[in-house]
Amino acid sequence: MVLIITYFKGMLMGIADLVPGVSGGTIALITGIYQRLINAIAAVNLANLKLVLSGNFKKAWQQIDGWFLLAVFIGIISAIFLFAGLIKYLLASHAVLTWSFFFGLILVSALLLIKQNHPSHWANSIFLVIGVALGYVLSTQNLGALPAGHIGIFLAGCIAICAMILPGISGSLILILLGKYVTLVSAVEAREWSTLLLFALGCLVGLLIFSRLLKWLLARHYKATMFTLAGLMLGTLFRVWPWHVAAIKISPLNHPEPQLALSLLLMVLAGVLVWLLFKLDQKK
């Protein structure tokens, strides 16, 4: 039963990663599996490889929290294949309402994270501001196009996966800023396995490197890291602002179809959902 719940949490992460501006890491944080996920990924190292080569598969599997990792990643992958078309449709046909839901989700997540860790030292507020600035820059500035072909796809995986496991920084958004989002969504829909496998290999390499840094930060500078992550989430809110015309952010009062009442309702529903997930995680 626990693995089934973990699988569904992985699915939620996968759905979030499909939306440019929303991070699977945010969902991992909300659902209470973030630190366990980082620790499990970081445990994939040479020491465990030696255990595998020596035939001690059971111990190696336990060291990397294998069943947990497997459930999460199967959830992520299945969500990407099942919901890529739906997310694409919602963003094209019901953009304001879709962005409203995710805006509420990110905003309340960041506020609850700040409240949960309550700044006991002035330095934490500085890390929050740094996170906001970094989140804004990463979610609004063009990062430059990657090389075409196989090298570009591999590098896109290495870079995007770092964003995918950071709350607030969207892997999909980074792919857009790198010029690879359309290529990879089309590859998912067309089942272009060679492109997808190359991207997955890049993700694996980036994940193994970046997870070690995150594990070190969470172990030694937990509150500073949490406030920076909360800031990252707040900094990306500009990107997911629901009301825009031709990528220009505007007031809902100036939008031709603001759907204001329904948009605000979806924001509130998203906030309530996040609050319930935080409460469930605290109780657990």
C-alpha cells in the first residue's frame, strides 16, 4: 500500500514536470518525500556499484532505497506518457484556468514552507531573497540554445533534471529556455525512443551529480536550503501568472477572458490541497 501511494506521488511529480513553470520537486516537497528522494538518489554511488559487482544485490538495493525509487520513477514516467497530450490540450484551450491552479499551488507551497521553518535568524531572510532573485532570473531569461542533434538532447537532460528536482524551478521551463521543449514533447507523443533514451541518459548523469550537492546542503544547512527553495518557488510566480496576452503579463481586468471568479476558486482549491498534503505529512 505504501508503494502504491509513493507511485501516485511520482505520478503527480510527472504531471507537474510537464507544465512549463511548475516543478516536480515542488510536488515532492508538498507530499513529504523530497529529502528521502534526494538521499536515495545520492546513494547511487561507487560503493553500491561494488556491492552489485560482488553479488550483494539485496544490500545494494536497500542502500539506495530501491523500492521507493522505483515506485517514484515509474510514477513519473507513466504520468509523462499518459498526460503529455492532456496537459498540452489544457494549456492550449484553458490556459488561464490551468495556470491559475498551478499559481495557487506554488504560492501556498512556498508560504507553508516558510511558516514550517519560521525564520529564526536574519540570514534566513537573505537566503529567501536570494532564492526569489534566482528563481525570477532562471524562469524569465533566455539561457541560450543548445547544440542541435544528440549532444544537445543529452545536455538538455543533464541541465533540466537539476531543475526538475528543485522546488520552484521547472524542468519543462528550462527546456523551453534551452530551445528543446517542443522537440522532447513531440518525441514523447511520437514515441521516438532513441531521442527519449538519450535524454534519459543525460537526466541520469545530471541527477547523480546534482543530488549529492543537494544532500550535502540539506544535511549541513537545512534551514538555509529550505528558505532558498521557498524563494525559488516565489521567484517563478511571475512565469505562471495566469493572465497574459502573447506572453506579456497583464492585469486580469485587461484580459479579454479573465474568468476571474473561476480562476480565484481554482487558486483557493490548489491552496487547500497543498495545505491538506502538508498536514498529512506532519501527522505522518
